[in-house]
Amino acid sequence: MRRRILKIANTVAFYICCLLVLLYFATPHIWLITSAFSPESKPYIQLVRPTIANLVAIFKEHNFVHYAINSAIISVIGTLITVSLSVIGGYALHKLEVPDIVILALWVTTFVPLLAYIIPYYIYLSALGLVNTYIGAAIVLSVQNLPYYMWLMKNFLATFPKELEEAAMIDGCGRIRILFSIVLPLSLPPVGLIAAMAFNGAWGDFLAPLVLLSDRRVMPLSVGMFTETIRPWAVYEPWQYNLLAAFAILYIIPPILLFTFTHKYLRGLAMLGAGVRG
């Protein structure tokens, strides 16, 4: 009997702990959703009659579409740069048989936070006239994790069948043609993964656009939602939390859709690539 009581007590304590952990992680999301549909701006969860006025306001009064288009342009340009350099760099690292210590040294640079580089980046881009431009922000966003993506591509190419490349070379193909005509079409799973990660990183970055893009004409959504919802003259509540939450709700939709699409698409491509390599 005593052993049964202890077992029940342990089970109850376990579920209580799980519930507390769930509430801890769920509370910010609950606040975000309730605030997005709340008519009042409060920094805490409030149960009121929901309204879509905040969503309507960010479209009509706070230039949501404009900022979203800017984010899409910057993210797409940054993704194209990242994928191109990752494929070419990964192929070069694979074929040149670069020592692992060199690759490790490059990879370690990805652990350095962007904050340590942002001032030099600003100085270089300012000298090149690329501050407050899409391409300038895209370049900075594309090089943050580039060594890791190159390493990822190199490891995938290490499993690539040499017979295909050797047959192409016998037919007179050069390295560049082999890369783009044979290797790249059969490397769609890692390329798609790199593209998804690069787009998601560029879409969600805040620090680089905040420093490099002060012109509202090129400002992305991550910074635009910040500038549109802050009230510097307000002392007690400088943030319009309900509008900020409405921005955030729509802001996270593209990464969710991207993950849903790539999860199914890359699974099929991975099976196809595995069949070709096998």
C-alpha cells in the first residue's frame, strides 16, 4: 500500500513539473496571440473580446507590406549569395583536399557573434557606398554562417560517386561544367537545406539591418516593426504591445511555411539523391 502511494505521488509530481515547464514556455506565446487581438496595449496576458483592428492597422497605417517586401528582397539576395558561395566553396574544399585544421579554423569564425563584426562591416560598406542598400545588408547576412555551409557541402560531396565525375571528364567536361551540370543537380538536398537555413537567418536577423539600414525605404520587417510600434515620447508604456504582437504574428508565418515546404520537399530529394549515389 505504501509503495503504491509513493508511486502515485511520484506520478503526480512528475506531471505537475511537466505542467509548470509547459506553462513557462507557453506563456510568451499565449501573450503574443492574445495581445495581437487585444484592443489595449498591455505587457501582460489579458482576456478581452478579440478584435482584428491591430492586423488591419499594421496594413493600413504602419506599412507592413512595404517592410515585408524589403525583407523578402534582402532574404532572397542573401540566400542566392550564400548558396552560390557554399556550393563553389564546398566543391573547392572537397577537390583541393584542404586540411581539416584549416576548415576547423574557418568554422570557428561562425561562433563569433555578429556584434563583434558589425562596426567593421559598416565601415567597409560605407566606403563602398552600400549602406542603406539591399545588396549591402544581404552581403553581411550571407557571410555570417558561410564557413559552416561550405563545410556542410564539402561533407556531402565526400559521399558523391567519383565515377560520375570521371566519366564526365572522359567526355571532355571541365570542372566548372561538371559542378553545374552533374554535381549540382544531384546535390539538391544539401543545397535546399542551406537555402532554407540562409533564408530563415536573413529573414529573422535584427542587428545587421538595424545598423546598416536606417532609411525606411529599404528597412526590413524585423526593424520596421520595431520603429513603427515604439513611442519615444511615452514614459510608462513606450511600446504599442498590441501592434507589435500583430506584426510578430504575421512575421513568423514565412519561416513556418518555409519549414513545412522544405521538410516534405527535401525528404523526397534526399531519397532521390541516395538512390543515385547508391
